[in-house]
Amino acid sequence: STYPRDIVMPGERHDNDKADITKINIFPTRAEIMSDAREFLPSTDPDQPHFLTSKLERQIDTHFRLLRHDTFGKLKDALGGLMKNIISDPNQLTNPRLEFGDTRTYTYSNAFVSYLMLNSRGGLQARISFLQPYSIRRGSTMDRRKWWEESRRLEEGVLLSFICIQGSTVQHLFFTVAERSTETRNNNSLTHKDNTATVTIKLATQDQPAVEALLELSRQKIRGVLLEFPHVLPATFVPVLENLQNMQRLSRLPFREWILPDRADGPPGVKLDVPPPLYARHAGFAFPLASILNPGASTMSLHPSSSGNDPFLVAELEARTELDHGQCVALVAALTREFAFIQGPPGTGKSYLGVKLMKVLLDVKRRAHLGPIVVV
């Protein structure tokens, strides 16, 4: 559209609303959780307006904000609604059936920080104790142990949220589970003989305000509610978000020319000519395919200048390997380009093709002086 459109600018709607993503806290702050302001979510359409003019900065900014929203959007809304309900009715803090929208959550009541400690590997950690879930409160110690082991609750690394009333303010902290024990003889386990369960936790963010808040919770033994978000593991998304921040900070994007190519002046749909990987450009280089050929098939290799659009080459690969037509085209593209992206619906053999690619690369690793192969 050529109609003028407003450019939305992030900034100052709350303490974590920043135009510069390198200054955004990965985990939502209390003010952000409580804010009613609409979150700034940029469009992935390059024709839509954006406050950043650099293509590189815009690309990184967009992916950071959208990934962070996918991770925390619903959780943040649910937490904000709960905290506002507690402000209106403090008795909600002891309600065993808290309303948490569509977000899957486990609730542990009467929780408090029972002990602080410094771990040589994990840094500042704490033990947090709470009432056993109602369903096992009257069970035997062995019944509790079995329940905790089979439920797989409070697994190491899972995200937790602690909400309490401190003075007249509803406070909130994010934690992760550092260690859990179901040993019945351990007084700091999930299966202690009384109605109290204990788990070792650590702060999700080790900044000064969070550390001070944790120390105060421990000193005053303030009671609150502990929330578990099963299957939400910060270790799976925090490094990605932090790396995006570092890329923005350094203005660095590997394979930038292929991820953000200059728009071609030719007709729509024009394809980019992606060169072979650097190690495959010297004279006489070829990929040996012996490790992926069918038993008894004659020797075959792949030249870096080969194309997946060559019907004779693809047909030959189909005949000599266990790969189908689409997989053969993808194999050629992945080996002969320094940047390749293979996609397809579930069950189309992407992982199977990945194994074949690894075999070919490992066969050529020593001769091509390749470094480690990173698989995410």
C-alpha cells in the first residue's frame, strides 16, 4: 500500500519497554506484567513500516520481539490478571484453585523461602518449602514419593513464579528448579514426613533487585504461592534471545547476504545464485557418496557445481540411494551451497536426510579440514 501509515515506537510504556532490544530484560519485569499497554510486535513484512531503517537491525529486532512474545505473551497476561485479582482480594493468595486462564500451571500454596545457600557451581540458590498437594497430603511417605516420581513435577530447569504480598504490594519473582529430591530420609526433599515439600531453586535473573528481593523473602519468611509452568524450560530459549541481543549489539548476522539479500531488479521469483561452501571451492574437490549408497551400487561422487535441477543427476541419486526425489534435490542443494534451508511437513524425511548429510560431511571432514558440526 502507498497510503501513509504510522510508525509505532516502543519505549517508556513500562520499565521494560525499550526501543533497543539489548536493554530489554529477557524475563518480564513486575511493571511489564502489570502493564495494560499493548506490546510492540513488529511485522515480518519488509514493506510494513518499522522504526529501524537498517535491514539488519530490523531483522534481529523483529525476531527477538516475536520469539520473546511467543515465549512469555500468554504467561505474562495470565500472571498480570492473577496479580491484579490478588490486589483486589488478598485471600486469593491462599486459594488452592487459582484461575490462570489457558496457561497450564501447577499451584503450590503456603510457600516460603526456607533457606539460602551459595553453590560452587550454581551460585546463589534457595530452598523453597510449601504444603504438599492436597491429593497426597494424607498419604504415606512412600505414597508421596511414588506420586512425585510419577508426576514428573518440578523437574530440574522448569520455570517457576513466586507471588506474595510484601507490605501492601503484590510482589513477583521468577525462579527455575535447581535440584529436586524424592529421598524420604532427606529433610529437604519433596517427600518429607510432615505435610511440607521442599525444592531447591535459583533466580531466573541474577540482577541486584532480584537478589535483594530474594534475601528479603528469606529474612521475613514471607508466605506466598509458588506456580510451576510445566515444560517451560528457560534453558531452551534464554540463550537464543541472549544471542539475538549480542548480534544486535555487534551488528553481526552470519550469512547476512543470503538471509537479507538485496532485492533483485529482475522479475519476481528470481533465484539467488548461492556459491558452494568455501571448503568445496578448490580445484578437484568432490563429495564422496559411498556411505549413503545402496549395497552393491557403483561408486558415485558429487561435484560442488552440481545442481538439484539436473534431472539426470537426481534420477541417478534416487536409483543408488534410499532417498526419494525431494530428498535427493535437497541433498544436492545442501552440499553444494554455503547456505541452504530445507523445509517440509512432518513425516517427509527431513531428519532422515539430515543423517545422510552428516555421513557425507563426516566422510569429507578430514580432507576438507572441517571443524565441528553443530546440530541444534
